[in-house]
Amino acid sequence: MNVIKNAFADGKWIAGGQVDFVAADSAMQPNQYGQVSGYVRMNQQKMDFINADGTVRSSSAEPGPKPLLFLVVKRDEAWELGDIGTPEGSK
């Protein structure tokens, strides 16, 4: 959370970074803890981190679709995201 907070501190901002959904899949079968897992592929466009004076401080790469694993659990008739991240060994 501090990374995002710092990116907007002192008049700085971020441009770009749109996230697009590519695909997802899950068997929707709960494990022994009631959690459901699956994968999602998302693509995030390049982001520019901009100083208050309008100069570009840094930019992120645009790596292409990124595989992510998710873990959700149903609570109070709604799905709650427990975890999301890259599979071990992926870049």
C-alpha cells in the first residue's frame, strides 16, 4: 500500500497501467478448507510514474499477458479473494 501512496505523494501521479482481462479458468471445486482456486491471465499496459513538475520519473515494462493464480472462499453469500499471485517458477 505504501508503494501506491508514495506514487501519489507530493503532487506525483501515475499515467497508464490499464489492466485487461485475457482469460480465466477454475473447476470451482472447493478444497478441504472450502477454498476455490483457479487461474486468470491479465495484461497490464505500461505505466509512467510522473513527478509533480510533469517529468517522467520512471516507466514500467509491458510484459504481455501474465498468469496469476487465485484463491477465493464463499462468505456471507459472496466471494472473498483470499490470495492472488504468480505461480512459482513463472516470470
